[in-house]
Amino acid sequence: MIPAGPRLARAESLMAEPNAMKDDQRGGLGNALRLLFGGRNNDRRAARGAVVLRVQPHDLVPGEAVRGHALLAGDYGFVGEILSAREAAPWADQSLGAAWFDALHGFSWLRDLRVIGTSAARTRACALVQDWIERSEDLPGSARAPAVTGARLAAWLVNHDFLLGAPTDSFAQLFHASLLSQAKQLARTARRGDHGADRFAALKGLIYCSVALPDGDHRLQQVLKALETELIEQVLPDGVHVSRSPSTQLAVLRDLIDLRATLIAAHQAPPVALQNSIDRLALMVRGFRHGDGGLALFNDSLEEEVWLVDRVLGLADAKGRPLSDARHGGFQRVQAGRTLVLMDAGVPPMHGLHGHAGTLSLEISVGKERLITNCGAWRGPDAQWAQALRASAAHSTLTVDDTNSAAVLDEGGIGVGPNRIDFNREEKEGAVWLDASHDGYVQPFGLMHTRRLYVAADGGDLRGEDRLTSLGGARRAGRSFAVRFHLHPDVRASLVQDGASVLLRLPSGVGWHLRAGGGSLDLAESVYAGKAGERRRTEQVFITGGIEPDETIIKWALRRIPKG
């Protein structure tokens, strides 16, 4: 066994010390049950004081043994960041960022220890749980945030049989006292905080407690009503989550699928709103996928692991095709031959949600290969990188004077920006025309940005136009524009025809020509952060020029090069 540090070593030793718990900690279980469940008698307590679960919630995502062995070795790796802590668990360490910290305290990694299946893995898991409980009062408040608490309670209940496979009296009582105490606190705070996916994580933990712990039925109906309220508020009619983030959409769908399975196991009929939301969310997750199986990079999204997307969609079991025109959520999808175009044609997410200033940005893939992308998102501790990737310039869209089309706030939300998107879509004989405009540059510059796109039926011919129209009342002398097309790192680009066009070559060898008029065409460095903890160098095609007094028009075309 690895060196565990004094506290963890003590916790591991307690696994074999039946009388190690202080007397004043005994009996807390019954009091906690009465506080949480209104004083009802608990007649389903095991002989040694451990609660017998009425339902064992199931974890629908398997653990990974590689990550489990890393945890045994003291390597805490989440969201692409690894912290090696050989002596003591790094509960108070926030140096790797909020996402890493939340993952550590959410305990979903218990599944990775569980899948190893050894007594050493169980002992380590129990020791870490006990160590957390004993230190919990001294931890940063974010470790007890509603979403993190909900995730932790869900993970503890899912792994209940694993943790208590061979418990001592001391650990069983300490564990359940903490479980019930946290559930009581979560019942008061589950719907506090920012509107968004975190509320589903909190409600998931509370619903798991209600169906699994003794005498929880009277609380379950109340929590299910809260769940239905959130579903109505957060899942738009076309199935887009209000965050407008494919990654968040996947996380919400995963939580809802877990909830449905647990309610069915508890012989509780899932609310109709829950099933309807799963169906709609799943179709939009499918719509956000590129040909490589990963997700599009809009609004703080990553590609996500393809096997996970496959598994979640398989478990959702939603029938039907993804919407091409999801205008409630503000996304357009065009599939023409092997070419897929995804366009952000909606206002940024509301304040309090992690949004990007990427209005009217687009992504293009051909078959299983990504061609034009946005730059992605950052989950690590570097706040400057996180902010840079949220900027308009990190998206395949137009900027004015390198200014964001929406204010990117330090706390993650979006401030002043587009309030209105005018949009039109037309289709004829397989060809598609998209026409969208936003007012994000009206306030600072008196300019309206319009993007028009034509996609031929066979997907081999794309023609675009970006237009800046003066609304008067603002000085435009000396102003400039930049239209950017960020390339996937696997794409090779070269200027041809004396800089009049760019040749793009996919890994498969298929070539595309990108031509532009109304500005100067060039290549520059860019970055791709499509996977957690990873930044890859890449290139961007950009078109630059000055802004005219009345109207500025930039035209561009992307055409597949015929083989042979």
C-alpha cells in the first residue's frame, strides 16, 4: 500500500478497529434520521447501526481501472489536470482550478477504485471518504456547494455496497451520519445559486437520498416537483439546454438518465416531463456531434470522450433525427453529403451561465474530419487562457477592432452583448441558405453584423458573406474588421495564387480551396483546446480590412477540390 500520511493512515487503520469511534459520535444516526425525515422511526437499521438502503442506485457509466490505479498511487487526475499527493489527500488544494476541485470533492472517481475490485482499493476508498468527513468542516466552502454535495451524495450512495462491503461499526456510523447530515443541508440549498445545470446535480443527490434512505418517500414528491420546475425552465422546446453548451447538454442528459433509472428501480414512475426532456436533449446532443463522434465547441464546450457520448445516447434511447433548425436554442445544422455545418445563431447564454462571445460562429467537418472549428474551452487553473478562449476572436466569426461581440465577465457569465438575432433559413432541392444578423456591435460601433451562408446539396460548395451595416451615430474612421476561420490541428494550410486563396488539406488527403474578396487573406497561428487539459498549436485563416462608412462586405467561398 502507498504511504498515506498520518490522517489517511489512521483512517485506514480504523477499517479494522471496531471500537475506535468516540462515544459522543454514536447514536447520531437516529438523530439525523429524525431531523431529515420528520421524526419517523427507523426500523430498517442494520444490527451495527448502518442504514439499509431501500434502493441501491446504479452507476450507468463504468469505472476505468487505469484511473483507479492512479488514485491508489496518489495521482489525482481530473479534467486533464493531475496532482500527485503521496502523503495526504489534497482536499484543500484549489491550485488546479474549480473544475478539478469540484471533481475531487464530487467523488465520482469512486467508480474507478471500485472497478479494480481488490480489498486494497476498497480500503483506500473508505479511508479517503473517512478522511474527507473528518476534515470537512475545515474545507473551502465550495466543497459543500449544492452541486458538489449532490454529486458526492450520489457517488456515495451508488458505491454504498462497495464502501460498506466489510465495514467496522465506526466507519459505518460515521459514514451514514455524514450522509444524512449532508442530505439535510442539501434539502435547504438544492435550488440556490446560479440557474443552470448545477441545480440538476444537486437535485440528483437529493432524489437519490429520498429513494435510497429510510423514510424518504414524503420528501421525494416535493423534490420531484422541484425537478419538473427546473426541466421546464432549463430545457427549451427544441431540446437545447439554456447554457447553449454541448458539454453541459451532455452532462444534464447524463444526470437525467441516471435519475430515470433510479426512479424505475425504486418502483417510482418517472415524471412525464423527465422522459420528454431526455428525448429532446438526446436528439440535440446527437445534433451537436461532428463526424468524429465528438461534440461541437460552442459556449465552454469540449469534444468530450466519444465512448461516453455513445453510451449516454444509447442509454437515452431517443428516437428520431436531430433538428436542423433549433431556433429556440439558436443553432443551425446543415448536413449536405459528407459535409456538416453547425452555426451559432442565438444570443449568448443568460447571465450566470458560462458563455462565450461566439455569436454567428460556425464549425465545419467533412466525414470524420474536422475542418473549421472554434478554439474550445479551458478547464485548468489559468484564468487568462479561460478568458482568451471565451473571446470572439477565438471563434470562427467576425470581430470589429478585435472587440468581443459580448462582454466576457470574469466570473464566467456574459454581460452586454447581442440582444436580438434576426434569422432566416431556406431550403431548395437539397441546397440550404442561412441568413442571420446580430446587434452586438451596435452599442460600441453603430454596426450590425450579418452573416449569409449557402451550402450546395452535395456539400462541396460553400459560399459566405459577412456584412457590416452602418446604423449611424458612431465614428467608424480607422475601424477594422477581421473574419477568422480557425482550423483543426490536423488540417494543413498553405497560401496559394499569390495569397489570393488558401489550400486546406485534410488528413485523408481531400483538399479544399478557401477564397475571399473584400479584404486581405492570410494565415496566422491559433490554438485548439478541444480536449480537457490539452492545447494544440494550429492555424487560422483570417480576412482583414478597413470598415467603410456605410457598408462593408466580405465574401468568401470554400470549395472541395475534385479528385484526379
